[in-house]
Amino acid sequence: MVTLSKIYTRTGDAGTTRLVDNSIARKTDLRVEAYGHVDEANSAIGVACAHGVPARVGEMLQVVRNELFDVGADLANPLTEHPKWEPLRIIQSSIDRLEQYCDELQTDLPTLRSFILPGGTLAGAQLHVARTIVRRAERAAWACVEAHGTEPSDEEGAGGVNVLAVTYLNRLSDLLFVMSRVVNGQDGETLWVPGTDRPKPE
């Protein structure tokens, strides 16, 4: 259970923050960058839900919105061989579930013959926004992997990154793309027309 009795703490006024393992990190640390993008993605998904989505998509997104908190907690918790308590980590079954969601939603979708221009309904367009933010979060997480590695360490704050958390973001961006197609419907999709097929500007 999380208890938030006071929202402001003033502990971050010097440009630092505490990770899940209680180690101190700069707010410019790539870990903080990565889980900050995850938080932004979750907020963007919340806006999409507020615009209204089909019931089944909403059920799936409710799972995703909770799991994105898990992803953020995972990225904020350096890997250690001997944790003081059981850490919250993304596991393969969560990734498998995202793939199952994709397969379920794609069943009735027509095959694409071109890329889709982001847009459509308010909810569909917002899912495109969320998708791009998740992609950014994934890139930041991979930068974090390059900086901190993937190996555990018993030194406080020095452990690597759980790659499954990064993989989750990759699958989620795919799911959000599929969801945008479901929400917009075929009539709400605008396909990209390559420059070679468009009239040349005069």
C-alpha cells in the first residue's frame, strides 16, 4: 500500500531524487529520463480514455495504465543480486499479454497497404500521441541500458536495467498503434501518399 500524506517534500530542490532502492540520482540521470517518459505516456493514454474508447480497448488500457506504473518502478530500481525486499519487475507474461491483445484486436482489421497518418477521432489521434511517447520512452530506456548495463550489482544505485521493462515498451507501442486503428475504424484512417505519388508543388 502506498501512502501519500504530503505531496511536496522539497527533497528534490537540489536537482537530485531518490531511486526505488533509496540511492540518490541526479534528475538528469538516464534512469530518471526513462521513467519520466513512461509517466508522460501513461498520462497521454489517460487523455485517450477520457475521450472515450470501445469497452474492450478500455479494459485493456486499464491493465496497461497500471502496468506502466510497474514499468516506471522497474526502471527506477537498479538490479541487485541480493535485494532487501522483493522488487517490482516486469515479467515475460506481461509482454505476452500485450501480444495477445494485439492479436485479438487485429482479427477484424483490414491489411494495411500504406502507413497511416496520425489523426482520426480525438481518442484515436491521442492514442497515436501516446504511441510516439512510448517509443521515446523505449529509446530513453535503451540509452539507460547503454549507460548502466543489464547486470546486477550489490553497490547501491549501480545495478543495471531489466531488459524486459524495455521490451514491454516496444510491444506497447505496437498495441497502441493497433488500438488507434480499432478506435478510428477504417473510415477514419488516412493513408500516407508517398511524395512520388503526390502532385509536385508548382
